[in-house]
Amino acid sequence: MKISVVVTTYNNPDALVRVLEGLMFQERRPDEVVVADDGSGPETAQLVFDFSKGATFPVKHVWQEDHGFRAARARNEAVKQSSGDYIVFMDGDCVPEMHYIEDHESLAEKGYFVQGTRVLLDELASIAFGPETANSMGDVLKIILSGHIGNAHHLIRMPFFPAWRSTSMKGIKTCSFGIFREDVMAVNGFNEAFVGWGREDSEFAARLYKYGLKRKEHSFMAACFHLWHPVNARERLANNDALLSETIASSDYRCRDGIVK
């Protein structure tokens, strides 16, 4: 199975380089990486170009003009440039543990999307945190004991433990999300009516449920480390909540303003 990783970013090259390096640390490396750039400055483009020269997999940079938070459109544009049978969506501030791609591949199953897990780092722990730290049990243990980490239980990797399946909307996050390409296309990707932070990932999941998929999650697999950042502006959240409610009330699983216009 060919796996494409779509990494969403916006003007945060310091975090992005750590995420990309984390993908090089993988036991099972991705077959390609597509950076979904929501309007970053030239420093990000240069970073992706420089990284691509030493990467063992193809790296693409898909950029759009900065017209505010448009993660839905950025992801759709990246999907169009990807070629994998399976797509793992990540955020550009989530450093993957070395089994991250291997775990997503193991959990992939027809009829399901996979919700990955996320460990939360506070501001102090995030400063120098990179793939070397993420894959050093001693360093991670120091962070746990210092109290600068949340959701630390996800660090216990137990592949033999059964995954759970549901149609729950709780905790849907496309900062770590695996899905077959054909299912993304079936619902027409992300809804580009979502502008501003919030709910575009939940709305995507709601349509996937209407299409007939279920959610698959494993508390002890597919972990990434979320680097601290200031809270995003939420001035459009009420509007996005209304869009989500419309989707939940509708019987349609394809959005009008998606990959195919």
C-alpha cells in the first residue's frame, strides 16, 4: 500500500522541520510527503526544498495565498497532488513517534478511518523537542516526571491491544488521521466553506459517517507529540459551528465546495 502523508503548515518552519525529520525517523517511512501550506512566507518554501534534497521519499510543497485560516482548502489541494492509496493527515506541529506510519498502516481497514493519538507538550517541553527526543525513552520519561506533558498514556505502545470502533464525534482531530484515498474522494474532501479555525475536521468526519465509514482508534498506537503554540484566533468559530450543524442535519455526504467544484 502506498502511503502519502499530508502535513498542514502555516508560518511555523521551526516546528515543521521537526515534523519532517520525524518522518525520516520512521521504522516504515512514508512513500511521499505533501506539505499543505496555507500561505506561509518564503522561509517555509526554502525549508521544504532543502529537506527534499536529503529525503528518501518524494516531498512536494503545495502553497496557496494567505487569505486567513483555510486549512480545508490547503488539505484538498495537497490531496490533489498526492498519489497514495492511503493518506495520513498531520499538522506541522505534531512530531511523530518512530512507529507512527507503521501503526497507521497496521490499523488501516476498509470501511474505517483511523483517528491517531496525540501527546501534548507544554511550552517549556516544546522548545527543544525533536525526533531524537521523541524516540528516546529516557528523554521522554524525564518530561513525564517533570509534569510538562499531557495524555502521556498514549506513549505506552501495545499493538496487541484491540482497537475500538465507533461513530463518535468526540476528539476528532485531523492532526493525526488516516484514511483511504477513495473515501476522501467519495465525500469530496474537506469542505472549503470552512474559513477560520475550528470544526472543519469534525464536519469531514460527519460526512464520512454518512457515507458509511466508522472510526477506528487505538489508545496505544499511532502517537505523535503536539508542540505547544498560542491558541488560534476563533472569531469564525460560531459560523463554523453552524456549518457543522447543517451537515449533521443533512443526509448529504458530499460537500459542494470540496476537491471537485
